[in-house]
Amino acid sequence: MAMVSMRQLLDEAAAGGYGVGAFNVNNMEQIQAIMEAARETSSPVIIQASRGARSYTNDRFLYHLMEAAVELYPEIPVALHQDHGNSPATCISAIEQGFTSVMMDGSLLDDGKTPADFAYNIQVTREVVEHAHAVGVTVEGELGTLGGIEDGVGSGEIHLTDPDQAVEFVEQTGIDALAVAIGTSHGAYKFSRKPDGKVLAMNLIQEIHEKLPTTHLVMHGSSSVPKELIDIINEYGGEIRPTWGVPVEEIQLGIRHGVRKINVDTDSRLAITGAIRKAMAEDPGEFDPRSYLKPARAAMQQVIAQRMTQFGQAGHAGDYEPRSLTEMRDFYAGATA
Ligand code: G3H
Ligand code: 13P
Ligand code: ZN
């Protein structure tokens, strides 16, 4: 099976009422962990690479690892997505490299830090949509900026998504999926206690979904940061401070209100780091990298398989025939004709 369009995965998820995890990768072991978890749970998957991941791997290594993944797991529909593209040029280069989906994050300027204005966001996102849809590639946009309501991390400025502006943004850009800012942030330190409605604005998801029932909503910063994974890291010499992530039941609530893509990176990082620390501490004389990379891969597989089940994508890998990007191109051309 070739890599498939993310739009198709999300349309199917909407029809089936489930969410699809979008898991970040930087190396072969992470791709293997996700594909094994997908096979174990029979899940369609979104694999995503940040700009940092693309430069760490080099695009060609990444693309060929992904080609190996689709060859070795022919029963699994896989979309390859650019996470947080900072400019049209980044998104266009991802498309040229074979990505089937891109995020144009025009909520920030191209430094990836400074909050951008609405007009800029519309302009760069529309430019990417025109380019991407002409070749059948999916586009995710973002409105509002991430960062905890509580402690102001992320861009440093928190702008929750305004539901009325979201309607205008989707109309003006023609995006397939909309990332919304509801108080989450990237990384391990999201909340200092279990989040409630004061710091995690799940009500916004419901409001936006009511106004935009056919737009696929995306939750970023959605690792749950399980205490068990932090405990393993700290038991073996790590120093992760007490922290809270996004509870799975809040994500499940989001899925009932239009969330179709859930971004998870930190939980994989925690699982891998804990397993490596443990393996090294338990056998200090060992120096074969496989002795710690194998348990690291297995630990990531375990957490990903758990999320696939919790998000509801498990069991849906074989539901549909993947459409080619050429078919998707014709679909977009028909939609705008
Ligand atoms: O967007 C955040 C993801 O966790 C990727 O992080 O830029 O360190 O690869 P990264
Ligand atoms: P986490 O840091 O919560 O895993 O979020 C990842 C993310 O949103 C990637 O775009
Ligand atoms: Zn993100």
C-alpha cells in the first residue's frame, strides 16, 4: 500500500466516530514501534516529522524508512505528515519529499516563536492549500497559539482559539483540518495539577465543532505524561519534576466533539528514555546499543498501542481502500469547481 492522504484517514475517522493519533518520529526505532503498535491493534496511522526531525534524519533517510514501513506493513494505511511547518517553503519542500500531508502553522511567524496576526495566517495557509490540494496533499492549519493557560509556556503568549474567527479562517483558507489552542502546550510540563476547565478549555472544542461540524479538529500538546513513565525515569537517575499532561478522558471527550487528530510526542520520549535509563542502570557492563534500543522500542510500542485503543482507531485499519493522491487531487478540483 502506498502512503495515503491524511484527509482520507480523518474523513474515515469522522464517519466512524473515532480519533487518530499522530505520532512524532526521529529515527528507525520510533517508526518501527508505531508500525508494530498499528499491526498489534489493526490501526490506521499518522506518522509526523517536525522540522527538527527532518533535519536530524535527513529527508531521504526518513522517506525511505517510511517506504520500508508501508512495504512491510501493507495492511496499515499510513499518512506522512509535516508537523508545524513554519512557512510555505517548508511545506512545499515536504510535499516534494513525498509527505502526504502538511501543517502550515501560520499562528506563528516563520521563526516558529512570534505570534502572527490573523491576516498573515490566512495568507500563508491559503498559499499552502492551493499548492498542496493541486497535488492531492492534505493541509492542517492552526488558529490560536499553544501554551499552558496556567504557566504560559510555548510562544510565551497564549491565545485560545476564537470560535467565530475559526469559521472565517476555515472559509478563507480551505484547510482540511484545524488545530485549536485550548490551553495545552508541548512537552512534559503542561499543568501543575490535574487540569480542569479553568486551564484546559474543552468547552471551546464543543463550540468550534458546533460551528464547523465538517472540519476535522486537531489537538496538539496531547501527551498524557503518565506518572508511571516519569517514575521509571526518576528511579534510574532522571530528574523530571512533578507534572500533569492531558488526561485521556479529556481527549476522548474531544473525540466525541470533532477531534480527529491527536498529536503525541512527549509520551513516546518518556517511554524511550525510561527504558534506556533502566537498561543501562541494570547492566552497566553492557555496551551493545541493541541492549537498550530494543527495550526502548518496546516501551514506545506499548504506550502507542494503548493510545490507539483509547483514541478508538484500533480495529479500523482494514475498513477502506486507500485513495491515491491523484484521486484526492481530483476530489479537491471537484470541490472547488
Ligand atoms: O511540535 C512539537 C513536537 O513535539 C516536535 O518537537 O521540534 O523537538 O522535534 P521537536
Ligand atoms: P506533546 O508534547 O504533548 O506530545 O505534543 C506533541 C505535539 O503537539 C506535536 O505537534
Ligand atoms: Zn504541536
